[in-house]
Amino acid sequence: MGKGIGHRIFVYFLCLSFLLLTGGFPRMTAEAKERSLPVGEMISSGEVRFEARENAWKEVEPVHFPVFQGVKIKTEKGLALVVLTNNTQIEVGQTSLFSFQHDDQFQLFQGGISFRIPSGADMSFRVGNLFIGKPLSLHAAKTPLVSPRSEETVGSITLHANGAVTVKAIRGPLSIHNQDRVVLAALSPRESVTIPSATASEKQGVMVAQVGEYPTGEALTEEFLGLSNTTWMLIGLGAVVVAGVAIAIAATGDDDDRAFIIPPSP
């Protein structure tokens, strides 16, 4: 009698494990496939390297280099242009270090960038404790902010040696907030702000900044490495590398009294 009850419990356990396994497998496959796809393409000039493994850096392919999530890239005496799948363009200056934490989040560890976010696209830039991007909602500024996500946004970010961060809004509004979603600054076109290092690096930021306008001559360059932005767009979007990932899950059993089920990864 007891053996029959134990057998039924064992069968129920197998059925439940099978349901959990089949329910989690598609999600695991989708997540692995997403991680295997490049977030964009990069072309570069000069000395540009990527971290192949921890503390092991290799030269990138200058003409065409797929950029993957989580891979760190540094420009030493070189320049780089990254074109994302949503057509966002990011020009990376010399002596810069960056990576993509997500396909729509660029993280700057050192140096400076200029960027162009097309209308309707979402993109954020993280520098220490700061998050920079299109405003989530309309914030107070010197001039009214109208439909921030429906227009092209052009700007630049510079991480200074002392840890301070300067953000310039060239075209379209920009918003700066910390990891607690507290808005530190809202910029209208042709405004700039410098966030001190204490605010940019600490977990609890202090709302202190220097806001000002900059001369009309400062704008995102229409040429990069001698070619126009349109040419770079065509080059950067000319090829897409798609990598496939296969996930194998094995189940083993040795005898009638014991069975081991390998659960899906959380």
C-alpha cells in the first residue's frame, strides 16, 4: 500500500517537473538568443580594442565589428562610430571606455561621446550614478518641452578626469536623473549642464549642477573620419551578424528508486 502511494507521488513529481521544464524552456531559449544577437555595428579608425575575456584585450576589425551586450570597448588613440539597430548613432572620442548593458542603454566609463537619437527611438546613457536620455515626461526648463520622444535628439556627454560629467543638448530636450529616478536636470536645446563628481558617483546624489548655454558653433559634426553621416549609416547597417545559440537539457535516471530532474535555470 505504502509502495503504491510512493509510486503515485513519484509520478506526480515527474509530471510537475515536466510542466515546469516545458514552460521555462521557451523563455530560456528566447533570452539566450537575445543575448547572442549584436546590438549594433561599429566602424573605427586608429587604436580601438575590445575585452575578449577579463583583462585580455584584442584589436577590433576597423571596417565592420559587431557590438554585443556586455562587451567593453576602449578607444585609445582611435575613434569609433557605433550604429545601433534602432538607427541611433554614437561617436566615441579618443581615450574612452564603454559598453552596452542593454540594447538601449550605453554605459560610459571614461572619455566622451556625441550621439544622435532618431525620433521615436528610446536610448539612455549611463555615467556612474547618472542616466541621460529623452525626458520620460515634460519637465520645467527655460523653454517649453513639446513631444520629447517625437523628435530627433542630438547631444554630447563628457566624463572629466575629476569625475564631473558635462551634458549638452544640441537638438531636442534631455533629462538627467539618478538611479533613484530623481530628476537632477532638464535641458532644452542649446543648453548644457555640468554635474559634479560627488553627485555623479555617489548612490545618493545631490541636486547641484551648473547650467548654461554654449556657442552656436558647437554641434554634432556632419562628418566623421572623412565621411558623411549618411555614408556611415549605410556602412554600419550594411551587415548584421546573427549568432545562434543552442541549449541542451539532459535528464538522467539510474534505477527505479531514484530519479534526478535537472530544473530549468531561473
